[in-house]
Amino acid sequence: MPSETIKLTAKFKLKETPEGLDVLFKTYREIVNFLITHAFENNVTSFYRLKKETYKSLRKEYPELPSHYLY
């Protein structure tokens, strides 16, 4: 399966230090990569099924993050 690169950009004002954002973006990238891998390996095509199968484990691994980061 060929892969493609997607680049997203956004403009916003920072309330966080750049170092804090680096940590947050790294963590978020780990979560997204986990979700993509899980969906691909388990043939998940539904947002709701993906959330149902992964939310509890992500909540345990990242209890400090707001819940909307995990689904």
C-alpha cells in the first residue's frame, strides 16, 4: 500500500512555551500514529469503533491529557 505525506498547518497565539508545545505535539503524534496503526491492522474504518477499541488504553497511558486528545 503506497503511503502519502499530508502536511497540516495552523496559525495561533501561544499560551505555552515552545518547549511545552514540542512535548505536546510529540505526544499527540504518538497517539495519532498508534490510532492509525491500530485501525490499519484491525481493518477499522469507523471512528466510533476505533474510539471504542482504543480509548481506555490511551486514557490509562495518558491520564494527564484532556479526553478530547484521545479520540
